[in-house]
Amino acid sequence: MNRKTLVLPAVIGLLAPVLAACGGSDSGSGGGDAIVVGTTDEFTATSEAPAPLDPAYAYDVGTWNILRQTVQTLMIQPRGEGEPVPEAAERCGFTDAGNERYACTLREGLKFAGGDTVTAADVKYSIERALKLKADSGVSALLSTVDTVETKGEREVIFHLNTADATFPYKLSTPVAGIVDPDDYEAGKLRDGFQVDGSGPYTFDAEEKDGKLVKAVFTRNPSYKGALTVNNDEVELRSFADADAMSSAIEQGDIHLMSRTMSPEQIQRLSTASDSEVDLVEMSGLEIRYLAFNTDAPAVESKAVRQAMAQVVNRGELVSKVYGTQAEPLYSLVPASLTGHSNAFFNRYGEPSTAKAKALLAKANVSTPVSMTLHYTTDHYGSATKKEFELLKEQLNSSGLFDVKIKGTPWETFRPAEQKGEYEVYGMGWFPDFPDADNYIAPFLDKDNFLGSPYANSEIRNSLIPESRREADRQSAVDSLTSIQDIVAEDVPVLPLWQGKQYVAARDDVTGTAYALNSSSTLQLWELGRGVSG
């Protein structure tokens, strides 16, 4: 067949009512052998992180993409960019004018895959468990505005919030708010290993080796009741060592779809191929990459050092030489397509300038060259990461103001070390929990933040974030959000680099690929089905 690339628009909000009206798992066109999906994500259980798939701990796109298939949430993000819609809930909504009381009524007849009835008490248990455990991954911070959880009867649950939070429906669509069975998940302890149980569209079986998940099998859950139509009976998720191995597998027909993470070279090759049984699907995405700073580390504790780095880094060169058309420069933590975005770093620093960076350091009496190590993960964000950091090193060192070394580390070591503050500067990516500017601000700047960052700004935490969350109309939150971004550009606790598109590649008899990922990089396996090669 002819090569084709499908580009989805950024907003497909009209699809939301269709999703909300869908039936349960008896809909769709399942059948046939398993659809096999490839990924380069690695899933490991270690002594430092023994419970990678517990909803109260998991906080990266790979583990969340397992949980979203299996652990049901009250709300869910629709196919497009619209507001979240009920999933395990029949209906949800704020019951006060101040966005501080949120009530949901569960669907009738919900059951965990093991057969137990899902009740409001289970929802309460699940939320309170995540808050009590307060895992060091930082994921419980998504529920930080929950004060108390109340139940009325078997099906009604009421969330009393400690402050206004118009983004709360989005947070109820994330796996940390997933409903778990108290019989399977202890209240005071994380669930070790790779077992997952819930009431979602699939049940889950893991094949592991040496503490790593090598294959995950998702089987259609006959007890599922919710908003989703499940278009297949079984999906396998296979983990590959690198993008080349994954690409070979799809070309040979061993897998049917691949997503995270393809290399820029693979994407370019697939986009221009004229005769292939593998189609590349391009869709809108909200992934960002950035440098994070341990602001207590001697090398970068001076704000002037971080500002000078922001003044020297050339995002345009970084994108063009490493990622090409697959990314674009980013001048804020908030991506350009979201309400509230401002080009705060460009407004503050303009074009790269060694002279301006030198002046910043001289004014602060910082001796040059400033020595530091930039750390990156070798196996979590794709093979291009090394090239990206080699270029960052070159840009900084060529200014004469820095003496930079780089060091790559596997994710299973990198992430715990970062959380412990062992790195002075390190590269991270962010796939949003939900598509709102708040989710690019609070996880990095609020207390108990995802990075474990020592940086704290009282105006952001105590005034601006709460102000922005009071506004149900997100356009009304723009002033608060802009002020936050201006402070970040001034203090530089993080340095945004670029935002990217997202892609899947699929063999041409697989249907539903246009919705295999949503803008938050959620893998929606239920959308996949079998079709006829065209």
C-alpha cells in the first residue's frame, strides 16, 4: 500500500459525547488472535522500587499505561481534548459554587474482575490509601486538595476539598485515583511485584524475568461496565531493549503496533516510505523535555548560574539537529497549545547570547568556568537522548563559561538517584497526567513535588497555584498562570527545552490506530481492532 501519515487536530472535543454514550465490553468487534504492541519502556521491580504497578506508587507514562487498562477510575479523558467524562461513575460534578465539594454516583452493577462488587466505600478506601501511603514517587500530590472523603449508601461518594480545585475531575481520571479492592491492596503497604487487579476493561497477566516485566497480557474483562467500547479480546504488550529491535519485530510481523519510543530516524524513514505494510500515524502530543536543577547543589545553587545556562542554551539548534520536525522549541513548562501558555523564557532571555550570560555571572561574582555534570537516562526517553545531551554539553562548553560533563544512567538507577538529590542537573521528560496548565506547574513547583526539588517559592505555592485552581473557566486563570511562568523564568528551577509530537506505527490491518494514544500519551488499547488491509 502507499505510505501515509495521518495528522490529528489538537482539539477533537466533539468526540466526547460519543465516548460518554458508549456501552460496556459487550460492544465492539473483538475476536481473533492477540494484538501485539511493542514498547521500549522497561518495567522493573527493585529493592528501592518494589511496587512499580501499585496505583498508589506508579507515576510514569509506562506504568500508567498498564494501569489505565486494568484499574478503573471515576472519570476518564475522552478520545479528544474535551473535559473528562464519567467512567466508573454514572455522573459526577461540583455541588457548590466554590469548587470545593465534588460528588460522584457509581454505575450500577460494577464488579472487580475477581467478582466483588465495587462500592463507594472502595473508592473512599482507594483514595485514602494513596494519601496515607504518600509514596516517594510523588504521585499522591495529585490528591493533595482532598480533605475528607464521605460515602452515602453503596454508590455515592463525596469529596470535600481543602481548597477550590477546578482541575479535580481531571485528577480523578488518573491512575492514583484508581479503584482497588481492599482484599488485594493492603491499607498500610504497597503491593510489591507485577500483580494488578481492578474493574477496568481488561484483566492482566504478567510474564517476568529477573525482576523485569517482559510481556503483559491484557484479556477482555467480561465483568467490565463503563464508558469504553472494547474492540478486541486480547492485547499483548512486549518490552524491547531498543527501538531497532522493536522496529525489526514490526517489519517481520511479530508485533502489530509500536509506540514508545521510536527514534527520529525511524520516524523519518516510515514517513517517507512509499511501499510498506507498516503505517506511521502522527498525532498531537503534549510531551515536554527539560533540565531540572537541584537548587541546593553547590554548582547551581546560585540563580545566576541557572540563568546563564538559560541564556546560552540554543533550543532551535537542539531541535533541528536532534529531532527535526518531530519537536519544536519550548520556552515555558506549559506547552504552546494549552490555555495559559506564555513564552516566558524567550521574553526573559531572548536569543542565545554568551555575552549576556557572562554578564549575569560577573554581576553575581561567579567564577568561570562553572563545572558540573549533566545527567540523563539512557533507556527511558529514546535513543536520541544521548545525542541531545552531547549537543547541550557542546553549547555550554563552547561559551567558555562552563566546564560540563555528561553521564548516562539506566532509568531504574537514574530515577531513585534523582529523587534523593544526587544529581545537580539532570534531564527529564513529562507526559501530562491531564491536559491542563496546572499539570505542568504543580508537579514541579508545589510541595511534595514529583522531582523532590528543594526549590520553593511561597508566592507560587500559597497564592498563584490556589488562585489558578479556583477558575473553572481556564481562560480566567491565565493571569495567575502567566505570573507563575514569569517567576520560573527568573529563578530557573527547571529549564524547558522542547515539546514533541507523538507517533505510533502499525501494520496496515490494525484498526483504531488514530486513537491508540490521546494527547496525554495514554495508551488506549481498547481502541485497537482487526481490519482488512487496504
